Amino acid sequence: MMETEMRGTRTEGPPVSVVVLSHDRPAYLPKALDSLAAQTYPNLEIIVVDNRSRSSEEIALAVEKYEGVRLIRNAENLGFTGGMNRGIEAAKGSYVYCTNDDVVVDRECVARLVEYAEAHPEAGLLTGVQYREDRRTILCAGGEFYLEPVYVRKFHGHEETDTGQFNEPFNVTCIDGAMTFGPRALLQELKGFREDFFIYVDSIELSARVLKRGREIVCVPSARAYVFDAPHVFTSEGIAFHKVKNLFAFYLLHARARVLPEFFLRYGVLQMLRALGENRKIFLQMLRAWAWLLANSPALLRERRLWTKP
């Protein structure tokens, strides 16, 4: 099998567990697994986590072709966060690398991340540069977020051509969940991604918790991955629900108290009024999100006090 030929009995370097999240995209998964089988870094444990879908049997058959690759089959779709967390919980490596079934990694990707992590133990999370698979323009080289009355999240290099603008590792404040690398002990201590977020804002919220631990987040440009333009399974209405509830929960957990009133006015009252006039389905999903927030705000505020405790 292709994985046996690559690794054999070589175990140089600390073990790395690669968690590949898969959901209803069996045509892309073999490309992702081929790229992992071709890694120059030898000491890999590869775990595919299948979030239940109509294609789960096809995904299982695809994984069977790769010797040594473990498959975790979730009984239901646990979203990005729940799926990734099942893989992180099962991981045995010193480090965990989280990726998706629509991502192909460069042959040196894991090696470059391990090299940096071993030389910089103060780093909490690492990422690399993600490119569009078809056009080779940059999708993300880490990013920044700002929890002000107007929410700002930007990714470095987004839609730029690579002209060598990212040569050396540099600090960022957030990463993309499909290219997340960190010590297993840290990720398990933090209990991975917040499962109540399901999808959206998930990796940024994890980044916020890492920063609050006093750990750095670094983009290592020599680690590269290529992302396919794969189909997504959520409707715009379903996306609206997760975007609203997660963004407001994120602010309740991590934003300064003084910015909350204006933020809630802008993104709560005004956006809901706009949705009411433009798209009733999205308005109803926003109402559903607010119901979730009202039910969960006491727990979120208790957690906020824990995070802000001196």
C-alpha cells in the first residue's frame, strides 16, 4: 500500500496525528490522503473522521485503500467542531494537524510545521499558507481579528498572487480551522473546538483561547496547502443561524464589556430589521439564533468570568 511504502519502520521525529474531517465529498478525499501519504515527514498517524452523510459508505471504501489510516465514523453529522474534536480525542501523536477532505498538502508541509514547533516551544498554534487549488492565488496566511463594535476579521494574502510577500514566519491572532497545527496536550487541555459552535467562528474562538493562555500563534509560510473549490452542504438559512449565534456567543465570551452595547445594536437589532424586510427565511433563522443565545447566555457569561479572572 502507498502508506506502507512511504513510512516503513521510519519513526524519526515526534509523532504527528493528522485529523482529516470528511463529509459527503468522497471524490476529494483520496486526493487529500494521497498528499498525506507523500509527506516527507515519516512519523504520521492519519485519522479520517467521517461526519455521517449519504456518502459515508463511499468514504469508508476510500479509506480502506490506505493501509494504516484509521476511520472514525460518527453516527451523525457533528459539524466541523464535533468532528474535529473526535479526531483530536483519538490522537496519540505529540502534535495534531487538523485538515479537511478538500485540502491537498505540500510534501514538506508537516515537516516544516514540526521543525518550527520543535524550535519554538512557546508557540501554541501554527498554520501555513493556503492557496486555491485551481488558480494558485492565496486563500489565507493566517489572519487577525478585532472584537470592536464593528467586527473585523481579515486573512493575510487573501486573493493575492504569491510574489514572495511571506518569506519568514510571523505572528498572527487567528488561523483557519482547515490548517491548524498544535501540541496535542494543549488542544486536549482546551477541549479542542467549541462543539456548540458547530461551524463558523470556530477556529477564531479557539485562537482567542490560545492567546489568553499566553501562547503565540504563528504562520509558517514554508508549510503550504491547496484547497479545492468543493461544494458545501449548508443552505443560506442554515448558515445564517450558525453565523449569528456563534458571533454573538464569541463576543459574550471574549469581547470587552464596553463594546457589547453597540455591537448588539448593530448586529442584533439593525441586521434583524434588515433581514425582516429582505429575506423572511433568514430572519426566522436569526430569531432561532437569538432564542439559542437567550437560553445559553448564563452559561456563556459564567465562562467569560472564568476566562477574565486574574
